[in-house]
Amino acid sequence: MSGRASQILHISTGGELGGAERVVLDLARGLHRERFQVHVLVPRHGRLAEALRAAGIPTLVVEYWGRGHRLGRYSSWREYASALLSLPHVARTIRALARFVNETPIELIHAHGIKAQAFSAGLALFVRARIIWHVHDFLRHRRFWRGFQVLGRRVPDLLLVPSRAVAREFAGWGNVLVIPNGVDLQHFSPSPLQRADGPRRVGMLGALAPWKGHEVFLRAAERVSRILPGVEFLIVGDEIYDTTGHRGFRRRLEREAARRGLASRVRFTGFCADVAAILRELSLVVHCSLDPEPFGRVLVEAMACGVPVIATRGGATEEIVREGETGLLVPPGDAERLAEAIIALLQDPQRSAQMGRSARAWVEGAFDVRAQIRRIEELYDSLLS
């Protein structure tokens, strides 16, 4: 490599701060500034663009898919057909971005999420940059899977995935690399204060979306409250996605909590900028997705803060949580088993404290963001050499 910094363009599918967007932010802020000059393309103004610009990262805000950005896992075929009206806008945007890529010149495009990857496939026709597709989700069950297979074998130089569970969807492919996501272990760290006699709080953190299992959490909270009436439950997060099926979900959850007599016990915090501060106030973190998790970043963040976790089995969860050592695993959708696990840990503070210590030690060795960034820098070097 030459002495100048290599120009890298990250393309984000989302504009807020969900799990994939936090990976984009971590990489943009953490990559060695003298070796890599990072630019980030985001589809709209939002918390991701704000955080990038606050860190001094050159950020382009371009609605590169037009109305296609509203498409998601709950969209109908009619909505997909309607999004075709945006194709002329997409074509114009590809031409404009191709000029930017070639004139800068961008040497590597790192696309996060299916919309960013589809857009980069269009760019690939007009640019000389190497291309990485960073797959943050399971795709085999999605309606565009066949198209992804065709493009994924031809367009990107590499598919990057965060877990062995996601990698299994690409068995037999020769261009797949697993690099687990990491977290900042200085920011996500245990509280220096022992809270053995403090209030007992159980939290569920993440974007408000039906597949995340919030309704199961509320059913479990109702059961726990009958046995331990002093426990407070926190639902941390908001409707950060504007795709079909995500809006109005918070109101539905609030009504469900009231219907179950939990209005005074369940607190909806909304979006939280300082997740670590919330985690340090919790006795337990629950992660009860109904579908398998491709990674489960909040589990790593909680364990880094020394908080034991209870999570549903499936996907990468079983790569992250060591059953009985750093947390407990329960079947997806089973509110009764979830409630039993919550009660068991709340009633045994010594066991919970030991799990928290083991969780911190495990994360230090397996999920340090500095290790993730080092491996991606090595990957960039190998592709650009």
C-alpha cells in the first residue's frame, strides 16, 4: 500500500441507531485515521448522521432508494410494486454517486444491509472500487433471497457476517468471512457501586419491532409481578424504523401493559442515547426475540456491564450467551419459562452477581470492538494490496 490513506465508503441502509448502524458508527470512528479515510452514505438525516458528523466523519445524506426505503420484512407485494416508481430516481443517484466514487477516488465500498447492497450492485457497473457486503441479518426467509444469491456470488469481493449462525446461510460459498461485532469495553463497563440492596429492575432494550418479542416480555412481567410485586420493568428503545409494520407498535405495547395491570410497573423510556448508563441500573436484561437473532448486540453490551442476561434460544444467541454461566436461555415465545428464569435469578442475588462477573470476563476475551476493528483493517489491507 502507498503512504496515503485509502478512501473507504460505508453505505448504511438505516439512518437511526439500531444494531447495524452502531456497527457502521463503531467502524467509522475506530478505523485508523492515517491509514483509512472513511466516508459514510446514509439515506436520511437522523441520529446516525448526527453522531458521524460529531465525530468528524464526512457524511453524505442521500435518499438513494426513494420510496423504496420504506420496504421491510412486513411489506406487501403491492408496496414492492409501488416502489418501482422510484427506479428513475435510483438510476440518477447511482450515476451521481459513481462520479463521486471515481473522482475521490473511493477504493473500497463497504455496504451494510440489503438496500445498501442492492444499491452498491448498481454502482459496481460504473466504479473500480472493491466491494464488501456486510450481512447483518438472516436472509434465507426473505422474499428477495434468490436475487440476493445471484448478486451475492457476483458483485461483492467478500460477504462479511457477524456470527456462525448467519454464515450457515451461505454454506458452500467461497467468499464469506465471520467477524463478530464488538463493543467499547471502556464505555460498557460494570458500575463501580454495588446495588445489592437497590431496586430490582428488569430491562428489555432495542428497537420496538413485533419480532423482538416485547409482548412476550409483558406476559412474563405479569407473571413475575404476582410473585415479586416490587420489581420494575423497563422497555428501552423506540420505533426507529419507518418501514411497513413498525409504526404504532409502541402505542400497542402501552395499551397491552395497561390491560395486564402493569401500567405502574412497566416504564417505557423511549430512545436512550447512553445505553451503558441504563444497563448499570438493571438487575437483569431480557432479550426475547421470536425469530433467531443474527447477532444480538444488546446481549454483549449488557454482559460487558456485568449484567446477567436471559435470552431466547436460536441463531447467534447461543454463540454469545453461555448457558448457566453468563446467563440463561429459554425457548422463544414461552412467557412462562421466561418468567421462571427471571424469578430464579432475582431470588438468587449471589448467583446473579457471579453470572455478571463471568459475563464481563467472557466479553473481554470475545467481543472487544478493538479486536473487531483490527480484523477489518487487516481485511481492507488484503483487498487493497
